[in-house]
Amino acid sequence: MLCCAVLCYAMLCYAMLLLACLLACLLACLLACLLLLLLLLLLLLLLLLLVLLLLLLSRYLPSLFLIHFSEPTRLRRTAYAVFCFK
């Protein structure tokens, strides 16, 4: 009878240990997911700030036009790109 009680107690302790490990793993996964979500939100905020900065700069900087020249008559093809202000 005592052996059965000790065995039941040991099984209960083992089950509680497994449950504690499972809860610790779930908590660690939840924390990792929350950190990833926070990182994603920070990246989105930085992207939004970059877009706003580009919009502000585009209002105050003159526009640039790209003019492309190429010379297909030479032995080696030569191309030039020139940027001009608006």
C-alpha cells in the first residue's frame, strides 16, 4: 500500500514537472512572438517616417530628370546618363 502511494506521488510530481516545463515553453514562445511583433511595429514606424521624410524632401528639392545617351556606332557600346534639374 505504501509503495502504491509513493508511486502515485512520484507520478504526480512528474506530471507537475512536465506541466511546468510546458507552461515555461509556452511562455517563452509567447514572449518571442511579442518581441517579433514589437520589432515589426518598429520597422513599420521607421518605414512610415522614411516615407514622410521623402515626401517632405520632394516638396523642397527640385525634381531631377534622367537623360540617357548611347552611341551604338562605336566598337564598344558606350552609354551615358545625365541628370538635369527641372
